[in-house]
Amino acid sequence: MKFQLIDSASECCLAKGLCERIGIDGSMITYAPEGGEKEKNVTPMPDHTEAIRLVLEALTNSKTGVVKSLDEIGAVGHRVVHGGERFAQSVVIDDEVMQAIEECNDLAPLHNPANLIGINACKALMPDTPMVAVFDTAFHQTMPEEAYMYGLPYEYYKKYKIRRYGFHGTSHSYVSNRAAQVLGRSIETMKIIVCHLGNGASVSAVKDGKCVDTSMGLTPLQGLIMGTRCGDIDPAIIEFLAHKENKGIDEIMTVLNKQSGVLGLSDHLSSDFRDLEEGYNRGDENAVRALKTFCYNVAKYIGAYTAAMNGVDVICFTAGVGENAAIVRTFVCEYLGYLGVKIDQEANGRRGEDIVISTADSRTVVMVIPTNEELAIARETVKLV
Ligand code: AMP
């Protein structure tokens, strides 16, 4: 559970941190006040309510806290993964919204129930503070029908709303808007491809400020090869594997979600691109295979979305891998000669800033924009309360 306290006037982050291993042994909270020392405390967190209590305690603590009391916190913005077709925008959370989020549980069984637990924990501790839900799917609700429909019997869409939804919307929205701002151009007349490459990874096509296609689907399993998720595969593999390995559907889904991606491709070397890069540099064939296949897939999506928008002005890299792994950006861009992409390797080696990494004569602009989902969530929250 990640958190930040943001001053809405200055948009400065006053404190940030995360709670890990909630509900299991060795749970710990990391807390870093702006300009202060980062501290890590191993402390029992049997559930999310206790985790949130510890976060609020850290924020108001007389020594390292950044506010005197909880009254100074004007609102809480929650990242909610799935808003289905119901939520194309962020909303102030009330009982009806809670119910609607719960109704989307089927669509994101790993995420939405956890999001509800987080909201309930905050409501219990801050009953009078307004809460806002910011949906990961909302930004993608502008996709046209031809981009979000699957080639399945239409009745399944009518009955179960089976369609592409897309995720990481807050990040895709933030990064595309920030790219336009950094370039001093209006997003209303731009074609932007955002590659959000983290442990979960997705690409989106943003035309004139609106998402027109994205690589994740009904669930975050579709699209790119990810850290541990398989991304696009032939759906018949599921039946084939079930027979060969004598596994049930739940076991197969665990393989596809947790043991695949670059972890599986590298023959279980690692899902972490730092390890893969290190492996690549020493010529480890498992690392080479994983990195090359991952980058080829990203490049194919860029090609597809260039077609979807009839061109592309700017390609942005973001998230843990996109922001840090220069080698991934280099390999992906090697496929983009047809777009006139030329990379400035000095700029590509820099980190932690909004930066153009293509050369002045590159026909398509390539950028790294560190994502800031927390700030995007804070902005949405301020807008609504
Ligand atoms: P995210 O899901 O956006 O937090 O991204 C997490 C992933 O980013 C990690 O699992 C790593 O694979 C990758 N990552 C983080 N730091 C680096 C780095 N310095 N170099 C390469 N990959 C990194």
C-alpha cells in the first residue's frame, strides 16, 4: 500500500511511504517526510486498517510527522483499479459508489476487493473526511467500439460486459499531458504513444488528448509481456497446458499471472529488469531471450498504435522499467527506424527527469516522463472536493 500526502496549493509531496507484507510476517512501514530521513519500521500489520492507522500515526507523529492533526488532511484520493463501464471519471465516494465498485469485483478479483478494504479502513479512521475514487480504467473509456470489442459472441458483452477496459489510466493520462506540456504543445492536436513499462506494463495510443486504444484488456493480463504476467498468448494454450500438465483453470491462471512474463521467459532468472540487464551484460542466454522478446513486443505495439492513429508525434517511456532501463529504450527504438527515430544516447543515459531522448533531427520525438500517479490522483481529488 503506497501513500503520499500532497499539499494541493504547491503540489509538493509532504511525506510518502509504503506498507509492505500486510497480513503476513515481517510487515513493515517505510516513511519519508520531505527533506527528512527515510525510516523503516518492522511492525505487525494484521490488516489494512492497522496499516492505515500506522500511516496516519506517522503523518501526525510529533517528531517526524508533517501535520499536527488529521483535521489538516482535507481529502483522501484512492486508486481503484476497475471502474467497469460505470466510471469514466473520478467520483466522490458514497455508499452507492462503494456498491458499484464491489459490482466490478468480478472484473478485477485481485485488485478491487483490496481497494475496498483500503477505502473502508480510511473511512473508519477518518469518518468525516471526503474520499475520492480515481479509476485505473477511466481514462480508457474514450476508446471507440472497434478498439474495445473482442471477436467473441456479442451476447457476452451484453450479459457480462466482456470487453477491453485497459489499466494504468491515471499514468497514461498524466504522462501524455505532461509530455505535451514539456514540449509546449497542445495535446488537442497530438498523437502520443505512452509505454508504461513497470512490473505491470501497458501501451496506450492517445490522440488529441483522448485514449483511442490500449494494450491491457478485460483484465491486466492482456497485452505486453510483463514482469510475471504472460500478456498476449494464443487462448488455446490454456486448454493445451491444462491437459498436458493436468492442471485446473485456477492453477493455469496462476501460471499466467505469476510465473510467466520475463520471469518465465528467463527460465525463472528474475522478473526484475535490473537482474535481466546484468544477465544480458554477462551474456546469460536466459536474460538475453527475456529482454529481446519483451522489447520486440513493445515495438510491435508501437507499430500497431501508429497505425491506429495514422501516425505518431511523440513516444513516451514511463514507470520503473521505462524510466530506468536505458537498454530497454534502446532496444525498442532500434525497431523504429521507419518512424525516423534517432536516439541521443547521452540523454538516454540520464534519469529522474522529464526529458527528450531523441535527437533534434529525429522525425518522431521520444521522451522519458517519470510517472506521478499520486499527483494525478491528488489533482482529481482536489477537483472533486
Ligand atoms: P513499477 O511497477 O513501475 O514500480 O516498476 C518496477 C520494476 O521496475 C522493477 O520490477 C524493475 O524490473 C524495474 N526497475 C526498477 N528500477 C530499475 C533500474 N534501475 N533499472 C532497470 N529496471 C528497474
